[in-house]
Amino acid sequence: PRHIAIVPAAGSGSRMGAERPKQYIDLNQRPLLWHALETLTRVQRIEAVCVVLAPDDEWWPSFDWSALGDALRPMFVGGATRAHSVSNALAHMQSTMQVDDGDWVLVHDAARACLSVAQVDGLIDAVQDDPVGGLLAVPVADTLKRVHAGDGTLVGATVPRDGLWQAQTPQMFRYGLLRRALAHHDQVTDEAGAVEALGLRPRLVAADVTNFKVTYPQDLALAAQILQSRK
Ligand code: CTP
Ligand code: MG
């Protein structure tokens, strides 16, 4: 089977609160989105990187992406939610790139700029023979509190963190399965959630916290430092 990446990049970045969508803000002299795309295009087993953009995205054409090679496939088919953006990309791929149900799809958030080639290779190695698929994730490190139902500023309970993991991306599933899962369950915040809703069990592949999602302005300095340290 082939390996194809899908990078949802059609969000608005409301929590970042920048003057442009967060995928285009500057991170080490590149648009933020560049870094995840660069990593994915460097993974040998990945033959195409589909970038899901908002239909009215005017930022993408204003940058020169040619240094990333010819594996990039920009698609202006983003939807109202991340799940819709991915669904639309899966549908678009069928009519434009002869994808097979058995091909592997790796969905990766544009906002996880510090993804490394080694993390992706580790995921592919671990999931390659899995009947369902899997995702990068890290065990929860902090103690977790649930807020009080009556007063949202008080602790209601401590939630045991034993056995709890934080889901990251890439999330890797066969094209046919992922398309079916998202067609039935679009109220999910990740691909694994849709697959789980079919009664299946995706594999957790231990990653590390450097693959965090750049969300708030204060995340930018850390991401810049991690990327710089790898040069
Ligand atoms: N995304 C998308 N289509 C949407 C919403 C989100 O493709 N309708 C993408 C984002 O561009 C991002 C990834 O999904 O790469 C993860 O989403 P998130 O980090 O939440 O980004 P935003 O939704 O843009 O940010 P916010 O939630 O703060 O508005
Ligand atoms: Mg969002």
C-alpha cells in the first residue's frame, strides 16, 4: 500500500489571536505550516502530502512552497470543522489521485510544527501490520482536576491519570476505513475518535511532548527553540 499524508490547515487560529490564520504566522522565518510539511515530505515512505486549505485562503498563494518538492498537493476544500476538512480531502483525493481503500493515510495537524521524521517513521513501523491503525500519543503527566458542576472555579474531583494518554497526530488509518468512519461520525475531534465509534481499537504509539500543538501565542517561543535545536 501507499502512504499519503493529509494536513488539515483550514482553521482560523482563534486562540492564537493573530492578524492572520495561525498556519501562516512566522515561525523561524517560515510560515508555521511549512515545518510540518517539510518533515512529512522528508519521510521516505510518504509519497504525497495533501494540504487542506480553506476555499477562500488567500495566504497559500502568497508564499513560495517549491522548495518542499513536488509531493505537495494543496486542496482548497476545507470545511467548518477539522473533521469536515479531513472528510472533504478524502473525497477530493478519490477523484484526483486514484487512491485505493487499502492505502495508508496519515492525518497530521498543521499546527504541530515540531513533528520529527523519526516520530513519523516510528508510527509507520508500529502500525504497518495493525488491522485498525494508530496514532502518536503521550501518557498524561499532570494531575487532572474536574471542575465542580455548580461552581466552575472550584475543584469537583481529581481524575486518576492512570492509563490516560494525550492524543497527538499523525493518526494513521487505511483510506477506506477512515472514509467510512468519518462518514458515520463527524462529531469527533480526531480521526481515532471516529474509528473508535465503529467499535475498533486504534493502537497508541508512544511519542513525546515536543510534538505539541501550537495553540496560544506563548507556544511560539518553545516551538521556535525546538526547531532551532534540531538544525
Ligand atoms: N483545521 C481545519 N479545518 C477546520 C478547523 C481546523 O483544517 N475547520 C485544522 C487547523 O488548521 C489545525 C488543525 O486542524 O492545523 C488543528 O486545529 P486547531 O489547532 O484547533 O486550529 P484552529 O482551529 O485553527 O485554532 P483555534 O481552535 O484556536 O481556532
Ligand atoms: Mg480548532
